[in-house]
Amino acid sequence: MKTYYNPTKKEWSSLCERPVIKSYNLEELTTQIFTEIQRKGDVAVRKYTSIFDGVVPDSLKLTEQEIALSAKLIPEELKQAIQLAKTNIEKFHISQKEAKTIIETTEGVYCWRESRAIENVGIYIPGGSAPLFSTVLMLAIPAQIAGCKNIVLCTPPDKNGKINDAILYAAQLTGIKDIYCIGGIQAIGAMTLGTESVPKTDKIFGPGNQYVTAAKQLALKYGVTIDIPAGPSELLIIADTSANPEYLAADLLSQAEHGSDSQVILLCTEESLAKATITEVNRQIQDLPRREIAGKALQNSKIIVFDDLESCFGLSNQYAPEHLIIACENAENYTDKIINVGSVFLGNLSCESAGDYASGTNHTLPTNGYAKNYSGVSLDSFIRKITFQKISEKGLQNIGPAIEIMAEAEQLQAHKNAVTIRLKDLYNV
């Protein structure tokens, strides 16, 4: 990690740049696969599963028996941990339900809003070196709470053509029955276009590598929306003298081990804290199974020392991190300074891992600066808001003349007439 001292605001933009990922003509490859899936359906899905994963499962869709068998193989300790996380995630997302409130905007004019679930949703769960069964909880739970009618889950097979047992247990625990042994571009293509086996969905959720990200972007062109633009994981920490270097190093490494293209940043107010944290990073990384991946991510990462916390928050808001830890004394006093971020962790004990797994908040968050204009996944991500209005006789008499004047000013006579003929009937009664 490279250290910077009191960079000027002119330098902030370059410091906020993310690692550049080589595309390898991803758009061309993704378009090719989507086109083939559109023409050949399951045949194309099987072909690209063979090419990219090296196996072709006997059946793309798992049976209930296969799901149940895998779920039984999970250690009881892990089951209990997953169940605790499920409980907390449910509590937090149930609290996001919005009650119907009818507003009388003018006497006799009633307006309100109601929620309707997106009927057909697709969930993508990475299953490579880090099978993210926790993401099953983060996506399936709010989908079920919202009332989504059809939930499809795709996850890639391992070299033996199997799906990770913990992923299947989490799916079973959250009521997901339609599970497909498909990964990568072909999984997103199947959920976008529909095949003989895989139903077409209306919105696709879930993280993934650059191939999955490119496929989700292409899905938009086919009328299927996505949760949020995804990119490599990232973490920014703002720390004062109360911070523990050992904690800071552990948090930085927890995100660095996600992938070699991840990025972590520490902003602090003491040079001694920066040096102590680097020492701890170098010590802790030696014991990590994924130390090679974490080491590459640290090459893209930075420590920046400022004279004051105000500058730390200013740079953080410009960077717009996926995760932000405020490792400061009385951290909750700084919440009004936070503008652009996916999720915030307040205080020295609030590690980012808590949000990844079991605190209850959702870990599917905007990366790559998209926290400036996107929120993380929530219950609202799985529903649509529909507005209603009911107008009484008195209500139309109150707002009708204004509508007539406005419609005429816009030269939309039929709009005016829709009000005028009703008002005439009311006045002639």
C-alpha cells in the first residue's frame, strides 16, 4: 500500500481512481453467447458451461432430492450461524415494509401509493473460489418478503459438476426451489432470454466477475433490469487516534481477499497510525489462505494521512465507497458528514464483516463510485410502487378548473375536454 501525506484537492480525483480491468472484448463475447442462447436455448447453455466450467451437468435444474441431500451435509455449527444471520436479515428487511397512507391533497382528492412485488426475479450466486452462500440470504430473503412469485437461482458447478452444499442449504432455508447449475455469462443470458429449462426473469440480482458484470449490462438491452452496476469490492476506513491498528489491518485485508482487483483505502490523521497499520497488514497477511489475492489487491490500495478529519470525509464522499468504516471515537457524531456510500460501520467494533454476514443489513451494494447515485439492495429493490388516486365530485370541482387552464396552455384540448364534460355533468345535476 502506498502512503500519501496531505494531498491537495486537485490530487483527490486521481487518488479516487479504481483499478482498471482489461475487458478482453467482453462485449463481443457476451453478445455472441446471448445470441446463441436466444437461438438454441439449453443447447447453447450446455455448450458454454462445458467451455467455461469444464463440465456439463446431467440436468441444468436441480431436483428437490439433490437440494435436500446437500443441505444435510452442512455442519450443525454452520447451520446455526446461517440461521442466526437469516433471522437478523429478515428483521431488518421486514422493517422496510411501507404502510399504505392515503393523503387528501385537496378536499375530495385522495392519493396513495401501494407496493407490488416484481413477479419474476433471477438471483446469481458466484460459486468459484469463494462460494457466496451469504448472498443467497441477502437476495432470497427480501425477495420472499416482497412476495416475488417466481424466484430463479443460478450458480456455477464445481469441477465435479456439483453446487456448493452451503449455497444449497441457504437456498432451501429461504424457500428457493428453482435452482440451476449454470454460471457466468450463460447464466445471465438464460435468465434474461429464457430457455427450455430456465424461465425468463424481469430483474436479475447478484454479484459476479467481469464476465457476469458485462452480461448484466447487456441484459438491460433486452428489457431485463438489474439490481445495481457491479464492480470489484472496496472498503474505505476513516480513523482517528482511538483506532486500533490491528483492527484496521484486519478490516483492510477482509476486503482485499475478495479479489485481486479489489481496493482498500485508509484515511487517518496520524502518521504513526498509518505506519502501525502497515506493519499489522504485513504480519496478518502471512496467515491468510488467500494472501496472494490480497497482496495483489493491496498494490491497488492506499493510505492517506490528513491533518484533519474534515478532509478525510471530503475525500471519502468524492470516492463514494461501497463500504465505509468510521473507526473514530464517538463515530455516530460524524454521520451528518457522510453523503456518498453504500453502507456505513460506526465505531471500532463495527467490522465490515458483520454487514457481509449477520448484522441484518444487505451486503449487495454499489461499487466503483456508483454510491453517488445508487442505493444498496433492499426490500424496495424487489417491488414496484404504484400510485392511486380517487376524486370525488367536490374534488373535481376543486381542481378541475386548474386542470382545464393548464391543459389549454399546453395546447392539449382533449386533456381539457376530459375535465370539462365531467364538470358540466356535475353542475347540471
